[in-house]
Amino acid sequence: MAIYSYFYEKKNFVTIILLVMFSMLCLFYWYISIFCIFLLLFYKKYDYGEFITINMFTAGLLAWFFYNLFLLNIPYIFYIALFAVISICFLAIFGIFEKRLKQFLLLSNIIQILFVVLDLSVTKMFGEYGVLSTIQIFNYTFAGLTFFLTIGLFARDKKLLADLEGSYFASRWNDIFATISCLSLAGLPAFNMFVSEWFLFTHAFLINPIITVLGIFAALLLFIMYYKVVYVLLVGEGKAKKIPKEMTILNGILALICLLLGFLPQLQETILSMIV
């Protein structure tokens, strides 16, 4: 985010650093401050760099909050899981018809946070905290950041998704990286987020098949939601846009990680088994 801010929003560089520092402080006082940073999500006057930073750090901090919460003996876990997966379905439907860019990105982020809640609910019912409890936020860190950064290169001074038409001709490589991130967030095989959903749905099926059935339906809706972005980026005409090589390289590395973790799911399991 510092790299993006340096090239596109230098005046916000200090603001982004302060946001990061505040977010890190939230780790030590998460039980109080987590709600403050969550409310920041809905402030409408952010520049894009600030918007991305708040979204990504909120997702990470809420994942930490829910992880600590689910370590406690909270009741009605099955109903929490059911509420999470049904909410994902409804939000995905809203996302399919959402035309405003920032609202679409915000819906995307909230959906991924709900996936974390669903993962932790299934983990709690399964009775074993391991890879499943952290794999969703681990993969979203790479896929989500790639998505936000690549869209950010095309979305400057634009408010609607339709305004992104012709982005492929503006920067073909970054459009390819954006497509990889969209297909990953949609949960397609060979991408890293598919591994998260595979772990989730196979474990959920052993507990109650209804969660898996609704989860697969949610995945189909998410495919439509994110493919809409892929389609918009590819259609229309656009002019070549000068994008710093550093940003293209950064996005390429993140996209490559999404592919690598998708093709080598055992690599994810090894990394997370060492951490958890």
C-alpha cells in the first residue's frame, strides 16, 4: 500500500502509515478498538489508497477478533454458520447487481470476512483448530490485495464499475493479474481461494450437508459476481496507460502467489501447520 500511495497518492502516504500503526495497535486492544476500525469501513470520503488499507486491515483484524471469540465456549455455533453462509448468498446477489465501484469492493470484503466466520464455525463444530481456522484469511491476504491493487490502477477518478471498460488495453499485464485475482476470489480450481473452500466444504459436509449445499450455491453466485468484473475489464476500447513498473511487478508477484498456492495446496497446509 505504501508503494501504491507513493506513485498515486503521495499526499496520503503519511495517512496510510498512521492507519497501519493504528491497526497494529488494535492487535493489543482488539476487544475494544476492533469495532472502531470496522466502522471506518463505511466512511465515504476516502481516497482509494486509504480505502484499500482500511479494507485489508479490517479483514485481518476481524479475523483475529473472531478467532479469539471462537476459542470461547459460545453457543449456537451451527446457527452462526448457517447465518454466515446465507448472508454470503444475499450479499453476493447484491454484488451481482451493484454498479458503484467502492460499494462493490466493500461487499467483496465483507463477504470474505463472513467466510472467515463460516470457517471458524465449522472448525469449532469439528472440534479441531488447525489449518481450517486460518486458511481463509491467509489466502484472502494475497487474492484480496491483488484484487484491490490491480483495480486501483484502473479505477482512479472513476466511480462506477462500467467506467473500467477497456482496462485490458490500458495495461494488459495488470488486467491479467486482476483476472487471476477475480477468478481466485470466485473460488475456481487452480487458484488459492479454491483450496480454502475445498477445506471448508469437505469439513462442513461431515457435520451437516446443508452448509456445504448452501456454500456451493454461494460459490456459484460469487463466480457471477466476480466474473462481471472480468467481463467489464475486457470489453470496450481503451488507451494505453503508463503504469510504474514497480506496481506491475508487485501485482505480478501477488498473482503468481495466488497461482502457486492454488496448484500446490500442500504448500498451504505445510505453511499453516507450522504457524497454527
